[in-house]
Amino acid sequence: MKHKKSTPLFAPELVREAVREALIKLDPRRMWRNPVMFTVEIGTFVMLAVCILILAGDTTQGSFGYNFSIFVLLFLTLVFANFAESLAEARGKAQAASLRKTREETPAKVIMDEMGSYALRSSNELKKGDRFVCETGDLIPADGEIIEGIATIDESAITGESAPVIREAGGDKSSVTGGTKVLSDRIVVEVTTLPGESFLDKMIALVEGASRQKTPNEIALNILLAGFTLVFIIVCTTLPAFAQYASTPVTIAALISLFVCLIPTTIGGLLSAIGIAGMDRALRANVIAKSGKAVETAGDVDTLLLDKTGTITIGNRKATHFYAAPGVEQAELIRAAAIGSMADETPEGKSIVELARQFQFNPAAINLEEARFVKFTAETRSSGVDLSNGVRIRKGAFDAIKNIVEKAGCQFPEEVAVEVKGIAANGGTPLVVIENERVMGSIELQDIIKPGIRERFERLRKMGVKTVMVTGDNPLTARFIAEQAGVDDFIAEAKPEDKMAYIRAEQGQGKLVAMMGDGTNDAPALAQADVGVAMNSGTAAAKEAGNMVDLDNDPTKLIEVVEIGKQLLMTRGTLTTFSIANDVAKYFAIVPALFAAGIPALDTLNIMRLSSPESAILSAVIFNAIIIPLLVPLALRGVSYRPIGASALLRRNLLVYGLGGVVAPFVGIKMIDLVVGIFL
Amino acid sequence: MNTEILSILLFFVVTAALSYPLGRYIAGVYSGRGGLVDRIFGPIEQVMFRLSGIDPKREMNWQEHLKALLTINMIWFLWAMFVLLNQGWLPWNPDGNPSMTPDLAFNTAISFIVNCNLQHYSGETGASYFSQIFALMFLQFVSAGTGLAAGAVVFNAMRQRTAVQLGNFYDYFLKSCTRILLPISFVAALFLIADGVPMNLAEGKDTIVTLQGDTVQVSRGPVAGFVAIKQAGTNGGGYYGTNSAHPLENPTVWTNLLENFLILLIPMAFVFALGFYLKKQRLAWMIFGVMTAGFLIILGTTVWSELRGNPAIDQLGLAQTSGSMEGKELRFGAGLSALWSISTTATSNGSVNAMHDSFTPLAGGMQMLDMMINSLYGGVGVGFLNFYVFIILATFIGGLMVGRTPELLGKKVEAREMKIAMLVALLHPFLILLGTAIAAFYTAQGHPMAANWLNNPGFHGFSEMLYEFTSASANNGSGFEGLGDNNTFWNISTGLVLILSRYLPIIGPVAIAGLLAEKKYIPESAGTLRPDSATFGTLVFAVIVIIAALSFFPALTLGPIAEFLSL
């Protein structure tokens, strides 16, 4: 995993930006969107009014200093809550700004007529359907599809990956992104998006929070929080009547402090920051989520469809064994296989030579100057070499070679045929080697399962996520690799329709399915899947169909995406729990203080032995305010997810954030009281 | 003293143990299991359905269930009004008691139909035998049946994979009455008669001469049958004015234990019924465990406080070997009275065998806390519905904490369900605190209307007002007494509270369950939050403590807690 330089959480420039934004957000018209904090704002205004009344001569509400302190603390609570959201946004914006740099105006060579002549235009003027040319060294001005040519392209501007990639017309690697650079060759590209609506533009808007909408879960949580707020509005508005009956008048400051401390300000202040940070975390993993909902859904995924190649196995197969035909010396086979592969630049070919070396084969001793190489084609499904002495060596798929041998009127040895089947059953890919028409034997190529992938699947299983391997291999090979890698199921000889059918079947059982894809023929499945991650290298259709795009084109990214989703939901849950659990201590701090003057007996309830009623109330409000910035790092980074099963996870989080949420304020308020007590 | 504690524990264990098989039986009733029971009751029910033109096979969605529930309740209300307003000339009135005044009839009808049984009349002089049987006892059956049927709808909804149709309301309702309430009440009534509770129709008051030589008129009537359903259906309305403290309504320790057993029986059994019905025993044990934990903590505190007696009396140098005996019946003693008071407040029953006003402050506070939570077993059917709301809230928080959008038994809990759950959870503190605040305000202002409300000043007076609204909102029906509540303010305010706090907490959970039942079913995986674990139980308990208990903390502080700490 390559990660871009991670900005420190409280980078000075971000903090400055966030503080400014936090103040702007105090506008009640904007606070209204967050009901919990909006009520705090009302409380702040009331305290301001009380302060003014005291200055005007009112004596029933206590000292000006005390009331003003409460006012300032409430104001700070608001600013802290806004700061959390602004900081998350600022981080997103910083990320977006670095992306936007690539969107600066780029000259485009727009094709004017059939003859291919072109004119220079600004990238801003490009329209959908325009065609432009890019040559070595050009920046690609807009998103599009290559309709002619092949080129190596440096996509480091968006992916951070310095190795160039190859893009060519036709197929699944035809899409190019604006802002990337052509390193070699010439391509003709058709513009697929309108200016300002390109993929990157949309992303930037998203991460900047401009088009951020509350997700369904956020809405439901907001209802819960609003409900809690209402409960405490009831509790606090009825108190003055009770107090009046008990002849212990309650000051406005005490009442508002009780209210603000009891309502879930901690989670209320951090909620939107958590959501933004979730998308931001995805972005840091180089995954762009098209919506916050997509990230949330990722946490719920039950089934993961993973392509075998690149995800489960290292892209290339490796030669692992030579099996000589009857009557052929092992050394003869190795020599033939190695010579036949020496000019073969494919990873498989190289691995054959590599394996042969281990059997004392010395490539330097072979003179191939006069030899003619025969490339692999889809038609012959074999490759090899014609040596100057007239010997023809071929290696290839079993049926292709069998065909050659039988056409030449020879018998294909039964033993080799059996061997070949055995290799396939073992998850390997067999190649048969012939010298002229003589069958020398077979080579076993094996898929190399990525190190550590088994553990990752184990982790997924503990999360309750089922993994499904999708492969073009035959069922025998597929089963073998599936078992080796530890996936739960596989789709062999998979066609795009099979993926689609599998997704539908899983969804029919009520499961949520995630998949990754790149090709145009993946688009329907990507759209059907609940979480579809398209590779950035993929076609425009695929990217349009999915709800996330992976800039790294890394197939294992799905696993990370699921964890990010879970983290997001968990962070919400744990901070809600913490926030609500805090109430216990706050009750015990404030309620005795409320009535301390009128009912001295209630001092028994002051179990923290806070020094004075004013100090108790101030301490609770201070704790309530500073807990928000203290939890900002947790909100932005997310609670770490551990795949230990739901019950164990609940137990752990309940212990840490529930019990911790009960205990922490007792300790915190007492400590603050010790300090505040000095000043009062 | 130790024998009292021991007998309380033994009583609790026996009650819980007997409720378990009853739970299995109740689950069978709602699953439509045939067998002997079906052969006995089936034909009777068939006749009733044929007479009323109801097809018990016609399935209803959750809206239709609620419509049926509310309609039938409305009709019963009109019937009860008619009887109470005309009991003077209707038959079976050997004592010649007059018809009720309209406002009293209204109050009585409402409070019996909502399973609360606030009684502003005295049975001996205020009701005829006909009214006792055909208005009051009838409502005690059908209001309990309504609660059970609503619970059964939620049971069915929880069992469905994806469904809109959730059985027939009338079918659930009638079976609740014929197969659950009727047999239990019948057997219990026989025991009560055997121990001396009257059951007669023809004769009116009897005349006896007391030891002091005074001549006393003693009311009789169909008491045993009335008392049986009053307890089994968590109704609580007594045949006599003094309820189960009356020597003919609750003559011995044995009738006392039997009645206390009946108070807890169906509420406990209903939880086990859920387990059998869903085939999720562990879930039932989780719910039972949470309820029991809360119940025992409250019971323990109350018993301790009562057996300890009043510290003020200690200071006078008087021994209180039997605990605090003020306002209690000698034949029951402090321990069993404490047990009863907590059983009756936990289950929204409301019958009393001692004066709650006279309990020690802490015990009084515990009785209120019981009703504020209102789901530690709770009323028949509805106790579970209240608990269901807490499960929904805990599911939401817990679900997030395991990294999934929350789901309960394979159904996503989303914004709509949260909205309903939150509203229902809010209603109880809203009604109690707002009502008490208004009453406290009038009292503090010295409003003439409030002049005769309180028998006690200070914290205890506050407790009296708080208790009254809590009892009304919990549909409990018991009074702290000592409060002058038979006047316009209390009749109207508690009457409104009664209606709201009965029907909204039924409508809410049925709607949530119905909405959830309609949703796509998501199979369980290792990542799914399991609602049947002890951890989840702890979470539910915490939610109950924080929402139901702590929101009343300031109010309780000014009442029982302040009184307790001042003693």
C-alpha cells in the first residue's frame, strides 16, 4: 500500500482555516441544521441576555463573573463543535486542492476535420464528443476515451503512483483522466464529459462537502439525538416549577448548564465531522466515494466478489515442475523447455527459464543468434523457437500441442495426457513441450497466492463478510486456488453474466454485495452491486456504474473499503454511547448544586465532593466543552475496527466507551473542580 | 426478618418457574396450535365469531390491526358508559346504589378501558353488582385482552421474514380472553372463594356485630371473580374501595401470596412466550434477565428500606422489630407489603394491599421508579411493548457500535422506526414531568384550586403529585393517596394522561414492528449484532437507566430522595 504523505491532524494552516470557518458557522441559519447544537446556541443567547440584565442591575441571578463564564463556555462549546466539522472539511478541501492543481487550464489539440488537422483550444472550451490529440509530453486536457492509438501515461498526479501505465484504444484500458500526462506515443481521445462535470470535478465537489448530503443512518441518528435533546428540554423546563414548589429558586445559568451538559453535545458536535472524515479516510486510501452513503453501505457488506488475478494471486503464474514424457530424460525436457522460453518475455516464460536454472541449465551456453522466435498468438496458443539446426521447439496449451502432434501423424502419449490432467486438478496450468513432433513432457505453472491474503480473508470472515473468488479458470483449478486462499466460494469460468447472476442471487437473500471491476462488461454488475468499486484505469462506463473509484487500481482495496465503512459507523456508535453515558456524572455534579442552597440535605448526592455549587456547574460545563476538541482526533481518525465478532466487539466498545463514558466525567469534572475551586 | 426475605425470594423463584410453562402455553395459543385446548375453546370461539360476523382467518396489516383495536375499544367505552349511567335501575342492584354522575362515569369507564383502574368511586356504595360484572369486570378482561393481542401482533411481526399481513386482531384478542385470561382467572377465583372471599349475586349487604358491639354493614357480591381478573389482567381496580387491603378482598396471607403471584404471572410468562413463539429462547432470557435485574434491585431497596423502618422512630427509642408498619395490614407485614407494592407498580397493576403514602421515602421513590420505567415485566402485553421500544433504541446504538447500520432480527432499523421509538420513549417523561410541573406550579402559587390538594407539605407533598401523574402515565392506577385528587384538575389532567399513555405506547411499537416486518430480511452473519447476548442485555439495561430512570432524577431528587436524606 502506498499512501500519500499524511497531513498531521492539527496542521497549522488547516487549524487556522477551521477556526475561521467555525466562527462563520455560528450563523443560526446554518446551526439550524444541527438541532442539538442549535439548542446550545439558543442557550448561549439566553446567557448573553442574562449577563446584560445583570449589568443593568439584576441581582437574582448571581455574580456577573460567574454568569459571564458560563456564557463564554457555552460559546466555546459551539465553536469547538463547529471547529470539528470545519477541520474535517478543511482536510477534505486540502485534499481537493491538491487534486485541483491538476485541473489548471491545459491547452487541447482539438481535431477540426476528417484530415486530422487540429487547432489549439483551452481545455475549458472542450465539449462532450470533441476529439483531441495528445502526444509525448502533453497533459491530457479532459476525461475521455482513447479511440485511436496506445500510449504510456503518467497518472501520478491523481494516484500518487509513479510507475507509468499503458492505455490503449478498445478494451478495458481505454479511459484517460484529465490532468495526467502522456509519456510516449500518440493517442486520439474523445471527450466524454462536460467541462466542470468531469469525474475529478465531481470528486472535488464531493470532498469539499459542497454536495454532501446526510446519509440515511445519519438522519436516523440525528432523530435519536434530537429525541434525547427533547427529553432534556422537558426535564429542564419543568424544573423551575418543581424548584418553586420546593422554595429553592434555580438560576437561569444553572438550568441552562444542566440542559447543555445533559443533551448529547459531544456526538452532536462531532457527528458531521465523523461523516466527512469517513469520506476523507476513503480518499486517503485513494478511493473516491461518490457519496457518504456508499461508504456507510460498505460497512454493511455481506459478500465480496473478488477477481482472482491481482487480488488473490499475484498476477503471474510461475513454473514449478517439469514432468518428462516416457522415454525422455528430465534434462532433455528442461533444456528444450528453457530454450523454447528464452526469447519469451512473458512472466510465465521467464519463470520457466528461472526454474530451469535451478536444474543446472545455463542460458549463457546457448547460442540463439540464428534462431527464429515464434510468438504466442491466440490462434496457435503456443510459442517457441526455430533453431538454426532446424529443430523446432514449441510449448503451449495441451489441446493446441496435441493438435500439432496429431496433424503430423504422430501419437500423443497417454501418460503425458494423464499428467496434464493431474496438474490442472492441482490448481496448476499445464504447458506441453515438443521438439519437432516429439512430445518431451509437460511444465506445471502455478498461481502464486499473495502472501497474507489468507489472513485477510480470515479477518473478513470474522467480520461476517463472505468472500467469493471470480476467475476464468476451470472449476478444478478454481476450487484448488479457492481452498488455498481460503475464500468461501468461487465462480469458475466466469462470464460477466455469471457475476451478475451471483450478485442477484445474494441480494435475493437480502445480502449486500460489493465488487470491483474495470471493464465495460463489468458495468451492469457494478451498478447492480450495492458497493461497486471501479478501477480508475477502467472504462468510463464502469466508473459511471460504480459508486466508488479506486485511483490505485488495486483490487484488494475492497477489503479496505469495507473496514472504512465499519469504522465510520462504529465511530458514530461509540461516540454516541460515550456522550450519553457522560450524563450520569453530570447529573451528580449539577443536580445537587441546583438545590444546594434550599435543601442542604441533598449535599449527600454530591458524591464527587465538588467544592461549591458554582464550581460544580462550571466544572461540568467546562468538561462538556473541552471533551469535544479532545475527541476530535478520534472522530477524524475513526475508532479502530477489530474483527473479533460482533458480540466481542460490542462488549469491548461498551466497556471502553460506555463504562469509560460513565467514569471519565467523574474523574474529569473532579479534576477541573480542583482547579476551578482555587479561583472561586 | 430473615424469614421474610427468604419467603420473598422463594415466592419470586416459584412465580418465575411457573410462568415459564405458561409462556410455552401462550406461545402455543398465538401460533394456532391445536390439541386439547383447541377442542375445548375452538367451538365457543367459532360461535362468537359467527355471531359477530368476523372471519378470524382474514389477515390484517398493522394499520388494520390498530384500527380494529381502537374501534373495539371505543365501542366498549360506550357500553360501559351506558351501564354506569344506568346502574340504578338495571338489575342486580341489591344495595340500591345510585347511577353514576356523567363525569364520574366518564372517568371510571376511561380508566378501566385503558387497563389503569383509577377509582374515584368506592365499590361498596358506587357500583351495582351488574356494573361490577358487566361494565368493570368485563373491561378488566377485554382491556387485558387488548394488551395481549397487541403484543401478539408484535410477536408475529418479529417472526416474519418479509410480510405485510400479521394475523387477525380479533382472533388474537378473543383467544387471549378465552384461552389465557379466563382459565387462569377461573381457577384463581376458586382458590379465593375457598379462602373466604365472597362470591354471591342475590343478597346485598350483611349486618354483623363487631367485638366492640357496633353494628356494621358489610358489602358482599361477586368479589372472588372480580379480584382474580383484577390481578391476572394487571388491572388493579378493587371490588372494594380499599382494594386488596380489604379483609374480604384479600383475607389471608395465602390469598395475598396468590394475588401477588397473579400480578406477576402473565407479565413474566409473556416474555417466555416470545422465546417459544420465535423459537429464540435466548432472546427471551435476555429480556427476562434485564427485567429481573431491574426488578430485584428495586425490590431489594424497598424491602431493605421497609424492614429497616423509620429512622425518626428509631431516634425516639422505639423498637421497630417488624419494620415500618405504618399504613400496613398486620396480617401481611412489612416485607410482603413491600413485595406487593413493587410487584403492583412494576406491572402497571395498581392494586394495593397497604397505603403507599405511608411507605418509607425510599420505598415510595422505588414504587415511582418502577412506574417510570414501566417495563420491568410491565402490564399484560403492553409491558413487553414498552420494553420493545427500549430494545429498538439499544439496537440502534449497539448496531452502530459493531460497525453496521443497525438491524434487529434481520431488519434494518432506520429513521422512521427511530422517530416512532423516540416519540414513545419521550411521551412518558413528558406527561409525568409536565403534569407534575403544572400541579407544583399551582401549589407554589397558592392558587385557590390547589388549596386542598396536599395532605403533607414539603417533599412528601411533591411526591404525592409526582406519584399521581406517574401512576396515570404508567396506566397503573394506584394512588399515593393523601392527595385530594377527586376534583376537576386531577380528574381532567390524569384522564387526558390516561388516554395518551395507553394508546400511543401501543400504537408506536405495533407500527415499528409492522414497518420492520415489511422490510427485506437480512440473514445473520458473524458481523451481526445478536440481541440475545448478555452484552446486549447490559446495553438495554443502560438505555433504560439513562432514558427512563435518569430523566426523572431531578424530580425524584426533590421528592423521595430529598425526604429520605432529610430523615
